[in-house]
Amino acid sequence: MRSFQDQRSGGRARTCRTQLVVAAVVFAALIVRRESISGWGALAIRRPPPLFSRDALPPGTNPWFALNHLIVVCGHAVLTTHHEVNEETVVRDEAWSLEPFQRGQVPTFLSHIRKGIKLAAADTRSLLLFSGGETRQGAGPRSEAKSYWEVRYLCL
């Protein structure tokens, strides 16, 4: 049998745990409802406005509803040429920021771009997306996706 002192301290611990749980639930409920709470300063987390809202378009004019699949062409290199972008400069390794193992693969990159364009042209309900980030430090603030986008018209 526990003494009166043991029962008192155990009860206090349970009460403290209960209060912490209740406080956590209340705090979580406030965070979930943060849009409706004003005047909280730093605690009120605001969502940025959407970059594209289907509500901004008149009903029935959203072009995204017609699409049924996505064609992704993954970028593997960054175009770094300072010369005019044409068919002769783009096919050279020197026009791209390449890793040593990528030397000689530029024609393959261009064939991927051509294939993506061909697939997208064959299906009007598709969206072509060039993917790839700013992966080469020496290339500056230029992404693989932007590089593929810049040479796409040469692949038509």
C-alpha cells in the first residue's frame, strides 16, 4: 500500500501530464485555425497567395482541365555558350557545362528534347515539361531546364 505522500505526488504528476496534453491539443487547434485568428503576430502563419488560381479564370476556360498526362524531359547539362545559339554551337561539348563522364553525350540530350517535343506534338492533351535545376556552379544562375528550353526550337 502506498503512503499518503506517494499518492499526493503521483496525483500531481498525472495532473501536470493532463494539463500538458490539454495545452498541446488547444495549441494544435489554434494552429489549425490560424487563418481565422488575427493579432497573433509571429505565431499566425500566413500562406502566400497562390501563383495560379483556377478561380481567377472564367468558368469553363481553364486550359489545365483538358490535359490528361505529363511528358517530362529530364535535364542533364547546362548550356553555357556565349556564342549565338544555333545548330552548330549547341552540338559541341564546349557549349555545355559537362561532367567528365558526359563528354560526347550532347547528341543524346538533344534527342531527348526532340522526342519530348514529338510526343507532345502528337497529343494535344499533354504538357511538356523540361526538368532540371541549377546543378553546375560554374554555369552561374542557369538551370538545366532553362537550357533545354533555350535549345528546343533547334530540335523542331
